[in-house]
Amino acid sequence: MARYNAKESEPRWQAEWERRQTFVTREEPGKPKAYVLEMFPYPSGRIHMGHVRNYTMGDCLARFRRAQGFNVLHPMGWDAFGLPAENAARDKGVDPRGWTYDNIKAMRRELKLIGLAIDWSREFATCDVEYYAKQQKLFTDFYRNDLVYRREADVNWDPVDHTVLANEQVIDGRGWRSGALVERKKLSQWFFKITDYSEDLLAALDTLDRWPEKVRLMQKNWIGRSEGMRFTFDLSNGERLEVFSTRPDTLFGASFVALSPDHPLTEQLAKSDPKLQAFVEECRRVGTAEEAIETAPKMGFDTGLTAQHPFDASWKLPVMVANFVLMGYGTGAIFGCPAHDQRDLDFARKYSLPVLPVVVPEGTDPKAFDVGNEAYTGPGKLANSRFLDGMDVDAAKAAVAKRLEDEGRGTRTVNYRLRDWLASRQRAWGCPVPMIHCPKCGVVPVPDADLPVALPDDLDFSVQGSPLDKHPTWKHVKCPTCGGDAVRDTDTLDTFVDSAWYFVRFCDPFTSDPVNREAANRWLPVDQYIGGIEHAILHLLYARFFVRGMKKCGYVNVDEPFAGLFTQGMVCHETYRTAEGANGVWLEPSEIEKRGGKGYLKGSDQEIVVGPSEKMSKSKKNVVAPEVIIDIFGADAVRWFMLSDTPPERDIDWSEEGAEGCWRFVQRIWRQVSEAEGLAKPGTAVGEAAGTALDLRRATHRAIAAVTEDLAALRFNRAVARIYELSNAVQGAGTDVDGAVKREALETLVKLIAPMMPHLAESCWEALGHTSLVAEAPWPRAEAALLAVDAITIAVQVNGKRRGEITIAPDADEATVREAALATEGVVRALEGKAPKKVIVVPKRIVNIVA
């Protein structure tokens, strides 16, 4: 029999699946549902190996569930708005719409090469006017349900390009394109009221037991619930300043009070202090990103004001403006206790402020306890704190809170780090905000009958500022309320809005309403969502909020969008450079060759530097084009590689040697099936089996049970290992096995590989005499009688050293196990005729003997 030819087989079966509409979603009454979804891609123009891994995992699960008899929804779409298209329009003069759809066409073709079991009839892109029209309707519904509002907020402003910059476009305080120093500017912006759901979003994390604990913790920290105190300091200018603190117990360790650069008091003082104004402007050059602000070098400015300690009128603290204090958290003002907060300590050391420990480890003499360059944040007893001395931290917090409340200076409060979602973007390639600004009526939603507010076809991206705002006619409209002259809102929505509800639209992308409520309530929540850990916070949090908002508006009846979440590891590859250090030029894998364990520039004797395996990235050129690899080894070999060896949640190292090994296994399976002799006819019942035939039946049904369990739990690498074992069992059974038993084993092997290597499975299924598709065949069921284990093998150790193993019945009693272990040749030698001191039997696992 000829070798399996992937280049001929794979296109053939892909065409057959499409002809038969095999993977179009069917909803048959009485069947359970499985909504399997991978995070949809941005249409950059090419798929990469990370896409291949992500979509292969989801595809494997979708095929498995379909074979098990589930109604399966497995759709695909495109997260199509965003800066890359706008940059291409600005830099190259191309139409962003055409650029995007060309990229989608190219990526769709590449994805289809993988053989994905996707319902392509439900495909859409978020830049389709049909999609964002529905999104605009949702926005106006959210507005009417008090989930959207407008207020002034800071943006990163490029004074040269006259445009707003995203946080990632601010590099070292300068615009990424112009290089100009970025200014922070206030603009009226649209916000979603996600903070209305802070406690709900936090509490519901405990119900998401099929999410990785790491992701739930990341979301918990981002929401950032903290219990603390709001209380006031009397200032030397006669005003009162309210601060927020989660550690009021450390109040006697205070050495300064700090204001945000954006605090109203800071702005008031800066009007008459040019030096303070310059300091504020310097702080603002970092941009608006919270992470950038918190990680920037600590800077402070002494306002000259002092704050009176709440419990000691003679104790005055300097009032500073500090760049690390965020106006959006708490009150925008804090007191600093350097001994017990690392950020405060760094600040105090820089500006020579006092550092007084007020919490010391239990049993430590306060006079002997000192804080060096690391703040003490552990438990202990209060010290140097007057009426709090000797209390533990919780008791001290309660005592301070009571006294401040009794004096009318403060209240206990719960604070959240989570801020409302700023959804406005001063971009042109996005979903236009469906609102109208009328000088007489104010802000008015676009009436449903006037939706969509479509993007114009003749945007000019060469203008400074927003192309939508500068368009000569697009924004000029009549007010739907009074009929007077008005203007459209020229902002577009954050692309996170596009991805916050797309999974709902997939339930029925053909409905004229934003959501087919019946379909959404039938399919939601998504049973298994698969994607990268980089989306663990914002995308998932916004989607969770959006579903709650849609429930309030009457569109869905679920609270959580994703019942199960899986975050796959990255695909990595060795890196190559012409030389070490800054002078080394990155090389692509196709530019090098290996000889004698070393790397050389292809076609030369120039040795190159082989670096560690890292995430595939264009910057380091260690990318491998999936289309090229598929052309060499076939899609099934690539799919098998992505699922084998490495646990799916971990990073995987790509290598051509590994891919070649997968290709060899493809050929082995093909040989085992296509060269099989003496098989019974399809459908022949399997009779009583004994000897080798019984062993093969047992191996077959154990493989069914194990692969079924592993695929359901997304343990793809373990399922692969079980299939290797079954293939070995088939090989080892020889040619004399009963034909019906051999057919059962081979048909099972083909069905088990079908979710992972679907093209090969179809060819093998056909070679076994079937005229139907294996993609439509039911999943095999294990017979319980064949899963019983006759004997188990366990290790025997003497003084912690392995001395042999014994094979026993699974239900053997302790005396039998002990006797067998002591009779083992290695144990007899180790004991040298002496009686053992102790024999410890761990049932079904190990025997430990102490000599």
C-alpha cells in the first residue's frame, strides 16, 4: 500500500465535509448542547502557530462532543476593528475596510487548511455593518437603562498629530509616531457603569469552578475589593482633606500626606505655584495607564502645607503631591506609613522622611526592631502607637475606626480598585457611538429606526485629528427630538465592546434583533471557551459585565458568559542570531541549518548563535508559517504535534524533528489500517475472546475509557499517549487474532484519532470499507466487563531504595502483599537474612520496608 498522501487526502475530505454541510449547527430535540468557542482572531493577514494550537484544541473538543451525540455550536468570526487597519490607512493610503476584508479572506483560507469543524455559515466580522448596527442598538439600550454615561476624563494627547493616543502608544512619555511629549488632556468620554456590578462580579468568581484559579485570582485582584476608612486631616490652610486607607492601624507611623497630581487641591495650589504646575505636567507625561503610573520612578513635591494628625494636634505632617497616588482610587489622597508599605518607604527614603515601625513581629522588642529598605507587611503587635500598643492589627483597625467615627472624622467603607469602563475612542475605524449632540436638547440617542450609524466610505486619514470629526458632511444631522441642527458623536467604541458580546450573536447571527432571545437562552453560557492568558482580565471581565447589562435590558437570562475557561500555553521556538549582543541580527528558522549539533547560516560555514526557545514573535524572527509546515507534513501531523507530549496549559516548543515524528505516526496508523488482513466485514459482532484476542479487546476498551475521560477534561496529551498504547497493542497482537476483534480494535483506533487527525481518520474509515463519514460516526463506548484489572504491579523499596516490584491481585489483602514483597529477590538480598524492622503497605501503590 502506498504512503498516506496528505496533500491529496486533506483537500478531498475538507471538500466533502463542506459538500455535505457536516459541521453546520443542528439542534435536534432531546440532545444535550455543547457550545465550544475559541477566542476569535484579529485579521492581521496571516495565522501563526499559536492560532493553530488554539483552534486545534477547540476543534478536537467540538468533534469529540459531536461524536458523543451533542448538539454542537462551534462558530468562527473576526475581531476586525482596531488600530492596525487605521495605521495602514494613514501610512499606506489604503482603505481600512478593504485591507481588513482582504486579510480575513487570506486567514480564512489558511484556517481551512487545518481542517476545522467550524460552522462557517455563522461567520461574521465585527466591522460588518450588520454586526455593529446591533451593537449600536445595545449601546442605546444600555443608555436607557442607566448603564452608560458621559463625563470628562483624561486622555493622552499628542500635540503634533492632534490625536488621542492609547496607553500603549505612549513610549517613555512621547507619542509613538510623532515623538512629541504627550500631554494629558480632559475630554468628554463615554463610560459603562461596570462598577455597579463590582461586588457581583467579585462574588460570582467563586461559582466559576471550571475556570483556572490563576485567572480568577487575576480578576479578583483587578476588581480589588478592600475594606478601609475614609477620614479627614485638618490642613494648615484651614481646609479639611479626606483620605482613604486600608491600614488605619498604622496611623501613628504616618510621616506624610500625599495628593494625586489630579486632585482638586493640587490643581488649586498649582494655579499660584508655577513649580508645582510644572511638576504636575511632568507627572502627566507618563500617560493615563494605571500600570505606567504605578511603576514610574517615585516623584514628589512639597506643597508647603501641613496636615494635623487626627489624634495629636501638635503633630504636623507635610502635604506632598506624589505621582503614584491615583485620583481614581479612594479619594485621591493618602497618608504615608513608610515602615509598612514599600511604595511609601521608597518615597520616604528618597525625600528623607521619618520611618517609624508601628507593627512589630510578635515577641520582638519594638526598640530593637528597625526597617531597612524593605517594608514590614507581616502580622504582629502594635507598638509606638499610644492607645493601640499591644493590639493585633485587626483589633487596632477596629479601635482606630471607632475613635474616628465617634469624633465624626471618618467612616468605615468598602472600596474597589475597579473603575468604570472608559469606552470612547477618538478613532475612525471602529463602531460609531450612536448619539447626537443638540445645542437645545443635549445628548440624544439615535432612534432605532435611524440605525445603523454607518461609517462613511470616503474617510480621509491624512488629516490631523479624527477623520470622522473632520469629515465635511458625516457628522451634521438633524436632532431627532427637536428637528434642529445637531452633530453626531464622532467617537467610536473601544474594540473590547466588539468582543464583549460576539459569543451571544453567534447563537443566531441571522436575526434582525441584536439577539435571538430563545437561541441565546438555549445555547448560553458557552460551555468551553479557549484562549490566551493575556485576555484573563479585561476581555473576560468586560464580557462578564456586558452579559449582566444585556440581562438587565432583557436580552439574555444568564449572568455568566463562559461556564468553562481554558487558557492554552504559547508556542515557542529556538531563536537564532548572527552574533551575541547588540550586533547580532535575528535570523528566521528558514535561514539556518543544523550540522553536528551546531547552527550555521544556510549554505555557508558561518556559525550562528542558537538562543533559548521563546514565544514565537516577529521581532525575533523565530516564527514558523503554518502553511509551509502543513505543506511539508500535512495538517494532521501538525495537529497531532500541537496536542501531544506537552500539557495543553503549558508552553510547547515547536521543532521540525517533532513534526517529523508526528508524520511518521500518521504513516504508521495508515499502514496498520490499510495493510490489515483477515478482517471481518463491517458490522460483524464480536464473540467470546480469549488469549491474545481478549488482551486486544481489553486494550481497546481501556483506551476508549481513558481517551473519553481525557478529552472531556482537555488532557489532550494524555489522550495521545493512550492512543499510542492502543496502536502498540494492535501491532503486538499480530495477524492471527480473530477478524472481528481486529476490526473492533482498528475501528476504535480510527474513531479515537478522528477528533485529532480528522483527515487521516476519514481515509482510514474508508479503507476499512465504510461509505459514511467517520465525522458522523458515534463515539465508541467502553464495555465495563473489559475494564476490570486482573493484576496490578507495585514497587517494593528497602530503606527508600527500589529493590523490585510485585504483581498482585487488585484486592489482595495486606498479609498477601507483605509476603510477596518479602519474597522478592532484591528484598531478600537487601535484608541479608535479617528480619525487617517495619513493613509499610500503601494499598495498590507501594511497599516500604525498613531494614
